[in-house]
Amino acid sequence: MQVEDIYLQNGKQAVLLLHSFTSNAKEMKYIAQRLYEAGYTVYAPNLAGHGAAPERLFASSMDHVWQGAYQAFEQLVNNGFEKIAVVGQSLGGVLGMRLANRYMACNGLAIVSSPVLERPIDGLEKRVEFFSQRYLTNNGATKEELEKFLNEHFPRPSDKMIALQQFIVGSQREMSELKQPLFLAKGMLDEAVFHESMDLIAEAAQSDVIMKKCYENSGHLITLGKERDVLAEDVLVFLGNLE
């Protein structure tokens, strides 16, 4: 079953919310609702290949994901919004950096737990395998059906994982061009590669305003963790300062 995109209109400042790799728009549901209630128009689309069965993810590519994010921003522009902030978690933040460097309409960027450093290909593949297991289990697959599916589809061809890896590493060129106000969030229980990446973004960006926040009791997906309410409040403060 396809997860629905989230679109809630409530103000002249729009916020594009981009989720992480192998996740879906529901990852941004809580913060989207909080921003909407505070007077912002919010749009949290499912990235290409995400929010549906694993086969959809297998069939997508990093080019598809990037084009989908680009089209989501274009949709807000076409809907008449002249100010569009981006809040991206993990891969969503990587996409957000590229959008911020391509659109004058992007007046602020919040990056949550985003990598810019290379990670092992097998680790990325394990993310895909875990997603597949969870999806099939949640949709009633038997142990035998799950085993058969995993045997048929794993290991995955390496080309798409390499493309994802290189897209992430390529963001090192993007971070030094950032000029919009930035909000950078990292969970202190997250892996070291994400801590180091967020620090590199802070050091490289040209932005005059850079807000940084560490979430002591959070791992990688802060929007789903114990401190999601704190993150939402911090993002609201950041957005309020853009006005």
C-alpha cells in the first residue's frame, strides 16, 4: 500500500520536508503537523521509489530520487510560494543542500542527521534489506515467503548503492556553497560518521546564520525519537527567525 504524501496549506511561508533513505513521508508527519498548526504550509512527499513495496525501491535510482525532490520544490513554486524552507533528514538533508543551492526561493535550510562522508556499500544494502523485511512482515508475509523474497532479491546489484554513495559524497561540493540561514541537528546517539558530517557542513557553509543543536537522547531519526517535540520547537524558532 502506498503511503500518502502530506500537504497542509496554512501560510505564505512553505516548508518542504524530505525524509531519509528507505523511509517515507510518515517520518515527517509529527513535525509537519506542528509546523502546520503554527501557521506554515507544509509538504512532505514520498521520495521516488519510497513509501511503497520494496520492488518500487529496487526499480528507482538516485536520479529518480533527486528529480522527485526537485519536482516537489517546483510544485511549491508553481503553487505561488515565494519563500520555501527545506527540512531534510539524512538523505533528505543531502537533497536539501542541492535544492538550496539552486533556488533563490529557498530562504532557509534545516539539516537533520545528514551524511556527506562515504559509508560502506554493504551498510547501505543492509538498510534496504531491513526495510524489505519490515515491509513484508508488516504486510503479513510468512517466514517462508520472507526467506524466498530475500533469497531472490539479495544481494542487490551494487551499481545503485554506489550511485547513492557518490551522490552523498558529492554533497561536499554543495555544502561550501550554502548561503541561506542553516539549522543543523544531530543526535548524540547516532553513528560517528553523521556527527563528523554535520560538523563539516557547519565549517564549510558560507551562511551568516548557523544554528546548531545536539540532541542528547536521540539517534539517527530525530523526527521519530524521544526528542521529536524538542526538534519541532527548535525548527519553529529557526523558521520564526527567517520572517
